[in-house]
Amino acid sequence: MRSILKRVAAAAIAAITPIVLLSGCDKSEEYGKDVMRLRWVTYGMSVPADVKKIVKAANDYSAEKIGVVVDLEIQQSEVINLIMASWEYYDMVYTCEWLNPFNTNAAKGLYYDITDLIETETPDLYRIIGDYWEAGELNGRIYGVPTLKDMGAEMMFRFNADYYEGEKGMVIPEFMRFEDLEPYLEVYKKDFPAKYPMAMSKGGIAGFFFSLESVVGSLIVIPYNRETPEIIPIWEDEEIMDRLRLLHKWYTLGYINPDASALELSALPDDMPVRFGVAWRGYSGYSNPADWGFNVKTSIYDGPYISKNTEQGAMTAICAGCDEEHAKAALRYIELLNTDRKFRDIFAYGIEGEHYRYLNNGTVLRTQDGIDRYHVSLYPFGSVVNASVESVSEDYLSDPDQWAKVFDGYEKYGIYSGSEGFVYDRTRKEDIVTTVTAIWSNYSTDLSTGTSDPDVIMPKMKAEMESAGLNELLDDIRSQFAGHLESIS
Amino acid sequence: MAKRSHGSLSASARKERRQLNIMTLPAVIWYGLFCYLPLFGIAFAFKDFTPVPGRSLFENLFINSPWVGLRNFSYLFRNPLSRSVILNTLFYNSIFIVAGIVVSVSLAILLSEVHQKKFRALVQMTLVLPYFISWVVIAYCVYAFLSTDLGLINHILTALGADPVQWYQSPESWRGILIVLEIWKTTGYTMIIYLCSITNIDRTLYEAAALDGATFLQRVRFITLPQLRPTIATLFILSIGSIMSSDFGLFYQVPMDSGALQEVTQTLDVYVYKSLMYEANFSYSSAAAFLQSSVGCILLVISNIITRRIDKDSALI
């Protein structure tokens, strides 16, 4: 019996050893011992088929340029949150305001303090990020590298232009007010009584609450449009209340589908004449007729709103457990993503000739292979501004210099927050925050889909939240805010 | 004493005992690894868990994280809806336990009277099948019935001249819907357990009763139910242990997290999920799990004591 066991054990060890040795070879010797390997965890809903090929191409490039390569992991939000909560080691991680929440986790000490390294180790990165370093700051120290992209929130309607302009002779202007949407909904409902011009899922309208600066979710906010910045619960902002009332009116008129608050995104019809989006002036990603089956025209109805919150839309942080060598290597890697367009385009679009090609005007067009096998959003992979601009087709060319115009637009039309980069430290009132967030989640879907009357729901929700300690929470936030304003004045 | 009795065992009996012990080993190891070893995690519920990346779990939990007493439990009771959340959990579980026993036992008794093998197998399979369907799938099947504009039920109502109902905005209907769905899904499975117990009842008891002229109901009352009592007691006591837990799929997926239905669909598990879905707060979720397990454990012990007083043989311990 023992001899059989010994034989089995020997055979198992013999089988496993070469695998272990070979797998070791793969990582440590491919680029030589001097090349630093980093674990980079970033966000994505799915992993594209050709990701290994792209990482190999990027590693070949960065190994030669800066002596750093990465093991890239594209993870969903729940997994990233779990990695953070379970003290797992990584080198670079995606963080933002809404996923792996930067302010909370930086306050917990989960990220490396890069304040003293960036200017000396990566002067180009320091210069390029410029004023936006504020987004990566907490209590005067820098813990995250902001991703340069659209730094403000600009909300727009996306119309079926063939129907509205072609068939109905209506004009789709470049700018509208939210309430100006009503005639467009009315005319479609008259033509197609059984359909819903503004069909939506439980997610509601994209960016609906972005007209308020978030302090605790969409519940406790700072309105942009007040002379003196003020912390208020959402029901005290008349503008958003009017929009919620309008949504409810549209719901009762049958412009919104009756089960919107119960539906997942995938259940929506393709032929909706009105959709919503959050992007920037000149963005052409919504406009490809091949995607929708009709021409799409956008009309901006709000923004661009700019605050620390919107600037924290995407960032990269370095693990607090890293040694200085790894932190420096990670910064060099982020710098390369911000300064080298050829390198940046690999993560953005894949391999030139296979996944994309350059058009004459300098923009990029994805190939069918690129669309099928490596179609990722740009923002989880570092600077969007440094990547080439994508055109949706050869007929719909984007402006290769769009970013200069977008940032210029922020200077000219931006609606800036008066909160001076305030971040609420919720540690003392975390139980109240958790409770009011749970109460908000009971009502927010019905409100943002127009299902419920805000004048009925808000007082009910307010009463529940007040008995859960909302006023205590508001007092704490307001006193921290006053302290913050005092400290910077 | 134990030594002597062990010593008095014959060689073959000892061998048999050893073999039985070895057979239990996988289960013992499994329970040790997955049920007893993780018990140290209870500490999460009383700690402000602040891990340092790259350090070990023990260092992070026991050295880096401070004790905070019962602070992690407070979010469970701050919500004015907490009372209704806990009552919902207890209400549904009580109904499920009682209805589960009544319906399953009744079906098992009726099925045991069916002597046509193929028909019996067909009924058995039909009743057990829902147990293996995921709640997500069931949620969409229910939506096909209850959708306001596309649902089957509203089509029928409209055809009959009645107004369509916005089911996902009508909390008054959902207690019944959830109870029916739970019974529909789980009854078949528990029925199999009762059916097995009925099959094991000595048939001569029924033959003797038939000779004495006992009716069907008398046979059920005086033979089947008393014989089933230990099985019913076991399943009852075990389900009491999880009376504070609820099936997340049933209470979150099926009502599609509709805000208007929260008053009747929100149970403790759903509340905890909704409270913590944006952040992986281990301490808060451990506090909720600890509360559920503690209450379940206490109720389990109490129900076991009561059962033992009523019928010693039916108690678990």
C-alpha cells in the first residue's frame, strides 16, 4: 500500500515540477532580469478576446522604452472592490469616484503617497497633468494620477435624425433645455401610440443627477448654480425637482414604458427615437448610423459641469504596500501612457493593421477584427487625451484635435463647482451613510424613471431618512465643509 | 469504560468501525475547513477592518484593525424600516416553514397512494423540476406574466374588460405571489424526503388497519403522520435555524428590485445587499451574518428543547 502511495506521489511531483519550472521561466526570463513586472488591475465589463496579444505588444514596447512590463487584469467593479477590501497585492489599480472609491480608500491608506516622487521621477507626467493633480489629492497629499479625458459632465439627447428632421421636419438644435424635449416625445407618441419614445431601464437617464455635485451619492449634493456653495439633500434643489416632476408627467402620458423601474438595460428596444448620453462637444461615438440603423444627431441640454468629482472620473493609484522601486516603475509606466501616443494606441485600439488603421486626417478607424476582438473603452487604460481620436467610419470623420477644443470649451463654458475640492470624510458617520444610501436606493429608481410622483415620494423618503439620522449626518458634512473652506481661505 | 468496550470489540467489528470512520473523513475535513476554520472571521463583525495591502489576513484583522464593539451592527437598526425588514424575514420564513410542511406532507401522502408507477414518476418529476430552475430565470418568466403592457395576465384582464394592473407597483399582491412561488419551487424537493419516509413505513401496519376497516383519513391520522413525526421534526428544527436568512433570488430578483414593492419584499439579506452594494465592507456584512446566525442558532436550540419535551425521539440533540 505504501509503495503504491509513494509511486503515485512521485508521478505527481514529476508531472507538476516541469510545469512549475516552465511557468516560472515564462514570466521572469522573457524580458530579462532588469525589467520590472507590475500587476495592473483595471476596470472592464468583459475581457476582449485578443487582450493577451495586445499586452504582449505593449510589453515588448515598454520593456525597451522604460524597462517595465505589466500583467494586465481587466476586472469587473465587484472584483476590484473585493481586491481592495481583501488587502490583495497589486501595483497599479483603476480608481475613480464611483468604483474602488478614491476618496474613501485613499483616506483608509490603501494607496501609495506619490507626492514626493512625481516631480522628480516623472517630470513630464507632472507637467502634463497640471492643475488636474487636485483630483488625486487628499489632505494635501497626492495618492492618484488623474486620467486626462473629458473632465466635465456634459449631458445630451441623442435623436433619430431621420425621423425628426427627415420625416417630421423638426429641427434638432445644437443646444436645448431639458423641458424642450416634450414636443419630440409627443409627436412620436401620436405616430406610434403603442411605443414609448423615451423607453428606459431602471438605470434611468444617463447622467440625470450630474447637474449636482455629489457629496453622498446623488442624495446629498452641492448645486453648481448657487452663489454660495451649500450642502443640501436632493429634494431642496428646485431645478432637479422640476425635472423629476416633468419625468413623472411624461411617465403618466405614456412616453416612458410603465415597467421602466423593473427593467434591465438589455430589455430596451433598438428603435427608440430618443436616447441620452454623457460625453463632450464633438464626440462622434453616438453618431454611426451603422450602429443604430438611422442617422443620429445629438443636442446638449446641460453642462459641462466641472468639479473634483467629475475630474475623478478615472484615475490610477499605486498600492500602499509597494516598495519604492515598484512605485517608481508604476509612475514611469503611467507617464509613458500619457506621453507616448504610439504606446497609448496599443491599449486603446490594439495592433495597427490588425485591429485598427490610421486615416488620412490622423484619426483611427477600427477594423472588423478590432471591433470583434479588442473593443475596449479608453478611460480604464490611462490618458484618453494622449490616444489618437477615433472616427466611427470613413464618412464620419472625427476632429483629430478635438481635445484641445474640449478643454478650451471647459475654459469658456464650464460651470465650475464652488466646493473647492471638498471631500467628505464619512468615517465618523459611516453607519448613517450606509442607512440613508439604502433608503435612497429604495426610491431612486422610481424617481429617476418617472414612475413615482416626487412630491409624494420625497416627503416620505425625507421622513425615513430623518429618523435614520440624516440631520446628524448633514450637520457633520456641513461642519467639515465649513472647516474645509476656512482652511483654504 | 469506553476503553473496555472498545477492547471488547472483535477484530472484524474494529475493522468495520475503522472503515466507517474513514468514510466520514471527507465530511469531517470539509466541515473543519469550510465551517469551523473560518469561524475566526466572526472577529470582522467587531472590528473596524482596515487592511494594509500586502500584509497577512491575521495581521490585518487582529493587529491593524481596532476593536469597535457593536458599532458595526448599528446600521442594521438605524433604518426606520429595520423593523419591517426583520418582520418580513420572520413572516415569510414562518409561512414557508408551515406551508412547506403542510403542502409537502400532503402531496407526499397523496402521491404514496398513487400506484401507477409511470404516472407517479411523472408527477414526482413535475413537482421537483422547479427546484432546479434559477430564480433569475423564474424572475423573467414571472415578468412575462406580470408585465404591465406585455404581460399575459394583463392581456387576459383587458380582454375581460378590466383595467390592466401595474403589478410591479402594487405591493398588496406581492406577499401572495412570493409565497406561491416559494412553495411552487421548493415543495417538490421536500416532498421527496417525506415520500421516502412514507415508503419506509412498515406496510403491515396499513394492512392491519385496512382489515380493521380504517378509512384513508384514519390511516393517515393514526399511522402515516405519527410515523412521519421524526422527519417533520428534523426538517422543522433545521429550517428554524435559518429563520433570519432568506432566499436573495426570491426577494430581490423576482420583484426586480422595484422600489414600490420594498415594504413587502425587503428581507434582511436584501437590505444588507442594498446597503453594502457600493462598497465591500467586510465588517458590516459580517455583523449582519453574525446576527442571522446567532438568532438562528438560539431559535434552533429553543425549538429543539421544546421538541424534546414533546417527543424525545424527534429531537435532534
